[in-house]
Amino acid sequence: MKKIVLTLIGLSCLFTTQAQQNFKKEVEGIQKKYESKWDRSKPTIVFTGSSSIRMWKDVQQMFPGHQIINTGFGGSQTSDLLYYVYDLIYRYHPKKVFIYEGDNDIAAGKSIDVIMAEMEELVRRINEFDPIMEIVLISPKPSIARWDLKGKYQRLNKKLKQWTDENPQLQYVDIWDVMVVQNKLNRDIFLEDGLHMNAKGYALWYNALKSYVN
């Protein structure tokens, strides 16, 4: 644990400036988008994380009985969401937040220990801000483009599942098994880039997540 904490401290000096440079304009654009759309008087659910969330354009239409704020920002890693946690989560005072991170972390070569440490720090900060906010972690998904990394994805998902099982304030949604049929990736749910999903893919996500939203 001490080693992981020290790693986090070392990383913080690296990812802060990078996150500011890479995502500042996008985060400001998200804030501007919801200035007039967000009704402060209504309970809010935030969906946030990397491009699989950002590209879920009809998430509000899929859950019409709820006020959904989509603060996904493409290419982000857990450390980036950790840096922008106020701008993308806190400011909307959600009753529940769905987080999708870890996908780009793995592709960037981060170790599972580092990813888990950053996830734990992210959850700790959310709990400090609002101890009763419900936190739902969405497992990093399989994809054609990153199928060669499937072993690492599966190890991370196992760690996330174990962690959420031990923490009653957390929930975990297994997307991996929804998108893999008989140990084979469902290939017709992706766009041409082999990484991002089409409408069929998001329909699978909807079915997996609807009970957690409602």
C-alpha cells in the first residue's frame, strides 16, 4: 500500500499539467453545454469517463425519467478524471455517478496497481465531497482494436469487482461479459475503428445499466 501511495504522489506532478493542457477546452465546453440544460432543482445522475461515455449521445433519451448529465471526455484516463473531479462530477451535485475509466489507462501501458490506486483516490475524493453519493463503476470494455490486451483488461476487471464487493458504497457493472459471447467478441457492435461502439453496442450497455439507473 505504501508503494502505491508513493506512486500516486509521484504521478500527481505528471498528470496535472498534462490534463490541463489536453482537456481544459473540452471540459469548459461540457460546462457551457449544461449551463442552460441542467435543472438544479431536479435530482441528477452523472455519466462520466472516456469516449465510450462521451459518444453515448442518446443516454438522456434512453433514461427519460431521469436528469442525465453526460460529462464524458474522449481519451481520458482515471488520472484525468481525478484532476477534473470537481468540474465533471461535484458541480452537478449528483445523487449517483456512473464512471467509465481504465480503458485508455490500459492502452497507455499503466500497471493495474497504478490504475487501482488512482481509482481508489478518485472514490475517496468523491466520498469526501458527498459521502452518500452512489458510485457505479462500469468495467472497461472489450474491443476489436485492443483485443490483444484482453488478459490485462480481465485482470483489472477482476480487481475492480473484488474491490467493489468489499465496499458497500460502490457498485460494479460487468460490461465485458455482455459484449463477449462464448468467449468470442461480438464484432458487429463496433464502429469501423474497432474501438468505439455503434447503436447496437449502446443497446447492450443500456440493458446492463438500466437496473442501476432506475
